[in-house]
Amino acid sequence: MPELLAPAGNFEKMKAALLYGADAVYLSGKAFGMRAAAGNFEPEELFRAFAYAHDRGKKVYLTVNVTPHTDEYDDLTSFLELLKDSKAPDALIVADVGVLSLARKILPDVPLHISTQAGAVSHADCTFWYEQGASRVVLARELSLEEIRKIRRRTPDGLELEAFIHGSMCVAFSGRCMLSHHLTGRDANRGECAQPCRWKYRLFELSEEKRPDMRLPLTETDRGTFLFGSRDLSMIGHVGELMTSGLSSFKIEGRMKSAYYAAVTTNAYRIAIDRYTADPAGYRFDPALAAELESVSHRAYSTGFYFDSPADNPQLAEESGYLADKAYLAVALSYDPELKTARFVQKNKFRRGDRVELLTPGSTGRAFSVSELCDEEGNPIDCVPHPHMPFLLSVPFPVRPGDILRMG
């Protein structure tokens, strides 16, 4: 059964992903990862994260997938030296051959995964990385499902293949965007992308100097035009096809998203994978899982390039910004089965009479109306107004620690 690999932008997000069914998480230190704006982990937090995951039989992959310049290698060497410990990660994710070479010298026993930043699009690419000591290659997002199958057939059996199945995509090739650096001085290839592809531009027509007759019309609205922004990827409707593709790991993008996002996306794919594994011949897509993914912050979904080539369908977003998600209200701390009352800690304000849903690992959201609502001492209250406020709530079904309360 393929591994389900989830994003962990900080400790809270990691715990949510593991609780809701991830087999492994990928995360970064405060430097050298491709998501510099995520919370990320201080060195001591990294060791706690490794231990936390390993105690639960899960894996942690550490991203070191930037393309560092010469004057950054002293700091990179010091960072890798910190990992020479029994609590080392289960793999390093690297993209740069210099980083790969250094990692092999300092951490010879830690497996190496080749990042999607390396742009592997063929069996030859993958075999080369395998010969350099890599145990896994994260394939470029621009590949079709059939191309992935062909790569699997022509690569060594000992090489694992990983691919993104959900989350944000980039209009540049696997994130190698120079626009961010040009406009803001923030280098996307070192994890600092300002995402200028999400910005609003006012353009009416594009043409190239030597091709004046080849004009690209742009659709303009009162909010601007959205030439650069990509749709998000969602393969929840095609888990059956993914399961027979030869992939070893299904990867969810989103280290900069919320803990709620990590929980919901991981949970939806966990349910689908487990259902397929239990009965491959009888597996049918459940639209309720797609509805779950609609509840998180996202841009319009697509199937990426699994079934369409970038040339035929660039999967551009038709509007700016993200679609609203369901409000993340609270996380369960404990449950009294006799009183059917759960203790929660608040994330967002809600009040008595609101229609809400409870999300439990392994199931989709279950709706109910807020009736009995009390503060931590048991005094009736009309709403929960304060961030991180503990409160008591009557819930018509059993509740487990870590369950999520969201707006219905």
C-alpha cells in the first residue's frame, strides 16, 4: 500500500497530520527548505518531532531542497552536523547535487529523496539519481499518469517513486520561478517565493517582439486578470488509478496551510486509500470525500497534468484568491461518555444555535446543532468569544481527543 505523506509546517500541523492518518510527514528546519515562510522547526523542535513521530510508528522526512549559494554552505554543513544523532530523520529531501554530495558525507546512513525541484520527468532521470545513492525520487508535477507508469516499468525495483496528489501547483516548472526574485528580491529557489503568480495584473494583450501576430488575449474583470495563477491539484476522484500507478508515496502539498488543512486533506485520502485496499474490485469514489476537501482553503481544483498536458491545458485559475473554507472552531481535549459532553479549546468564535460538524479520524464530518454550551466551570454561556478558551459542549456522538469542531 502506498505511503500517505502529509505536510507539517509546524508541530501543531504535524500532530494533526499524524492523528488523521499520515504514514509520514515532511518538514523543514528554519533554513534550507522550500517553504521559508512556514513556521518550520528550530533544531530542538526537530529532534522532538522525530521522536514524536517514531514513538507512533511514523516517519519524518526533512526537506533540504533549496539550491544554496557558495556562502551558504558553511551554515548548511553546521545544520547537517546537528543531525548526526540517533534521532536523525528517516530521509533527507534534496534537489541540488552539491547538497546531495555533502549529505552523503555527513549523514551516510540517512536515505536521500530527490525533490520535485530536480524536475525528474523520465526513467533516465530517476535511474541517474538512484545510481547516485537516492532511494526515492519525487517526480515532477508535469507528468501524466501514463508517463508515471512508464517510468515505473523502466526504473530499478529498489527505487521508490513519489508524486504530489493534492495541493497548490506552480505556473513555473516545479517551483523554479524567477518572477519572485525579479519583483521582490525573494528567491523562489531558496524557499522565499513571494507567489507573484497569485497577484493581480492589469494586462489586455500579450505578444512577443518577434511574433507580433501571435497574440494572447487576456480576460479582464473589475478585479484584474489572472494569467499566472494555477488551479490547485486534487486527485481524490482518482485514487483507484493512483493505487495501480506504481507510486510508492502519495504526497499532499501545504506546509504553509493550517493544521485544519493538514487534518482534513490527510483524512480524506486516508479513507479513500483504506477503502480501496480493503476491496480493490468494489472500490467506488465517494463524493463525500470531495466535499471534505471543499471545506479547506483552496483555489479551484483540477487534476493537474495527470490527464492533460501543460501545453493543452495549463490549468490556470479563473479568479484571484482562495475559496473560503469552513471555519475551524475548536479541537477536542477530552470526553465524558456519561454526560455526553466534550471539553474543547477554541480556535474561532461561534455561538449557541450554530450548525456545526465534528470531524473524527477515519470518518467524514457529522453535523449537529449547538444546544448546551458552557464555560470550563460548567456555567451556561451563549458563545465562545476568546481564542484558546476551554469550554464544554454537549455532542450527540462520542468524541476523541484531537477531533475537530468546524462550522457546518
